[in-house]
Amino acid sequence: MNDADHSGDGGSMLELKNISFTVSDEENRDKEIIKDISLTLEDDKFIAITGPNGGGKSTLAKIIVGIEKPTSGQIIWNGQDITNLSISERADLGISFAFQQPVRFKGITVFDLIKLAAGHQISRSEACEYLSEVGLCARDYVNREVDASLSGGEIKRIEIATILARGTKLSIFDEPEAGIDLWSFQNLIQVFEKMRSDIKGSILIISHQERILRIADEIIVIADGEVLEHEKAEEFLPKLLNDTESKDESCHCWKKGGC
Amino acid sequence: MDIKIDPIQMHLLEEVSGLHEIPAGAYNIRANGKGIARNSSANIDIIPKDNGTGIDIKIKPGTKHESVHIPVVLSEAGLTEVVYNDFYIGEGADVTIVAGCGIHNGGKKNSQHDGIHRFYIGENARVRYVEKHYGSGEGTGERIMNPQTIVEIGKNGYMEMDTAQIKGVDSTKRLTKAKLAEGATFTVMERLMTHGKQYAESEFEVDLDGDDSGAHIVSRSVAKDSSSQIFISKIHGNAKCSGHSECDAIIVGDAKISAIPEITADCSDASLIHEAAIGKIAGEQIIKLMTLGLTEEEAEEQIINGFLK
């Protein structure tokens, strides 16, 4: 593992210490989803997590947010142990999470949801600004219900708008590009860049998209529940590209002992 | 007009009809078994029935954009009444009718209001009917309401019924019956919440008799604590028509809910759909709102408020 240097003076916002997460399958056999992961995420960084499906990326994000409790290990947020804090308490401290498959609600409007995300009374025009940022014509959407009538792409962008409205120190996105069409993909990259300059917090994105990896400061590769790589993007990307040029394009080797 | 309304009655009036003062247009306010204020307008006549059991509301053909308010409040414990209100809506009229019943029971005896509303809707007439039920008071006596809505809609007529019972009614048995002629439309949005040991039953029976008639019935309900609810909807398609009923219910605590939808096509061109879903609040909905900083209780409240909005 070729770890980036995290011992520098940049404040470490989030520290994962020896996180493991084990579940039991139907036959009561233990399955280790996350295996003793330790990571340090610094302030004001754009970090991309990538790696094969089923490797534990989403689970790790859910452990940070508090949706899943680690079987062992500690989560430290700006020096405070938050391992036993609830989802709401972590949200209050400044952790946001955009779901890979956003949740739908009957009767709750887009405006309601953005207002709840902002955490205080906001005007309709403020809510509309967030919607415009994710490329939705605000007037058409603000009064719509966040229910099954929205398409996958629409609800995905609304999910991102709720994260913009929160504007917290850490924003985690689980595959934000999934289900978004090409036009808004470009828009999406701009959203992240703007978000970074506006909020001055860290962004953690789970993604398979090279274009997202390209705008990251650091890239973490997770496979089989372990961190395979954690490097600065400028060191990681050339390797990835060389790799895909020289060999079969679809087949980057993400196994610990090599393929 | 000299009207005496005490603060409790005023509160009930506000809850069931949103009224803060005597409304404009036609109205009839009934308190503790007696009509206490009544006003007809140029196009809307409100006439008490001879035997004192209710009122007839006659709306002239072509009356547009007028409203009728007929709230009922009961603040005396132990009062039981059955009231018949009949609405005759002339051809081509377009009106809003706001009914509603509020019971405050501070005593030991049961208070009960059974309102039977019959609507005769003329050709091409449009009616928006809003009905709210509310109960309050610390008394041990039950607050009981058994409303019936009987509707006949003429050719190309339209009725939209918006009914809500969110708080404080201990026992309710609702019956809504509709008969639709050619091209007529009947849509219902029912919202119901029960808590404690409350019981609510809501039954719909719709006859789609005319070609191109349509009914759309949506019921959303939340049953909390150890309350129980039964939803029954029967739609008969007797012509080339379309009918849809949807019951969506959330269980909180140990509540019990039954949904019994029934659709019958007596005509091969009838197109009928029913949907019914009962369950707890989806865990992921609570989790999503918690990631926005709400506590679990706040998240639950938001979800229920939105659902019943």
C-alpha cells in the first residue's frame, strides 16, 4: 500500500481507526465486509473512493454517517470520538450523506426537503437557487412531491441539492453519477467544484467515473473490504491510465496479491 | 346579527372550517343542536327543514365561484344528534361547500354527531366539498361522529371531496355512496389519523352507471398507539367507465388496520383498479431525515405530516 503522507500539519477532520464490519449470512456464517480499515481524511480535500462493486465502499460511507455501526474500531471527528453517536448527532456535527438510491416520500415536497436540509426557515427563492445549481428548472420542481413521480435522474439531483443546502464540513456522495445523463454529468462536476470553493469543506465521493477521479485531490481504492491504495490523484491517475492503455481496458487489477 | 359563540366553540369552528369570523356568502352555523346563525345569498338559499332535523341548501343553476359554510360544533357533553343536510346544486354551477364538525367533550357522557349529507349535482355542475372532523376536551365521554355522504352526480357533473379527521375523534363510522351518470367524475382525498384507543371505519360505495364516468378514491391514513381502522371501498363499473381506489396506510405502535377493496365490473368496457398498502414507516425514510439532522421522533413526525397533508 502506497499511502499518501497524512502526518503533515493539515488538520485531520476524520480519522477511522481499525474499522471492521462483519455481518452474518443466512447460514449464520460471518462475512467480513470491512477489514480493519484505518484512514485519515484532512480538511478541505476532495477525496474519491473507487474500486469494484461489493468491495465495501458504500458500507464504509454508511459507517462514517452512522447508518451502520462498526463491529470494532473507532471514528474520530476533529478529535472527538463519534463511534457511538447517532446519525442525527453526526449530522449536527457537520456530516452529510447523499444516498446512492435517494429515498422517496409521499406528501413531502422538494421545498420541504430542502428546507429540512437547510435546518432553518428558507425562502422559496433560496430553495430554487439550490435546484438551479443542480440543473433543475426550479419553478417546475419546488412544489413537486419527492415521490415516485420523479425520474431517477431528477431525484438524484434533488438529493445533491439537499447536500448543497446543508453546506457542512464533510459531504459524502455515494455514486452521484449513477442514473444521471451525460448533460448533467458535466454539470455535476461543476457542482462539486463550486461546492468546494463555496463551502470550504471536504468532499468524499464514491465513484467509478474517471472524470470524477480526475478532479479529486486524493484517491482511495477499496476492494475486498480493504484499502488497496490511498494516493494523491497526480500519482494514482497516470498508473491507472497506463494500466488501461497497455492491457485489456475493462480490467484493472484490484486484488491485493495481484491478478 | 347577534351571535353568541363562546371561546371553545370558536376554537372548534376554527379547527373544522378555518373560520375566524362569520364567513362571507351563504352559511349556517349549528352549535349544540341549534342553528345559531344563517345567511342565504342571492344564488344560494339555505332553508331549515320543517321538522328541525337539518337544512336544505339550494344552489341556483349557473352560480359560479361561491361558497357555502355549514360547520357544526358541539361543546355540551352528552349531546347526541342526527342531522340531515340536503344540497341541490343547479346545472352548470361551480361552488365550494365547507362542512365540518368539531366536538369538545369535557364531561363523562358521550357526545355524538351523525351528519347525513345528500348531494344532488346537476348536469355540468362542479362541487368542491371540504369536510373536517375534530375533537377536543379532557372528559372521559367519547366523541363520536358517523358522517354519511350520499352523492348523485348528473351528466358531466364533477365532485371533489376532501375529507380529514386528524385529531380527537374517538369513534367514527363513515359511509360515502356515489352514483355517477354519463361523463360524471367523483374524486375523493381522505386523510385519517387515529390514536389512543380510537376506532375509525370508512366505507365507500361507488356506482359508475354512465359511460365515461370516473371515480378516483384515495385514502391515506395513520393509525397510532392501539387504535384500529377499517377501510372498505366498493366500486361497481356498470358502464364504459374508469374507477380507481387507493388505500395507503401507516402503522405506528400496536395499531391495527384492515383494507378491503372490492371492484366489480358489470360491463366489459369498465376499467377498474385498486391498490392497497399497509405498513410501518420505511426505515430508510427515517434514516434519510436523520442524516439531515432530525431526531428519530422529528423524522417520524415530518413523514406523517407530509403523508397526511
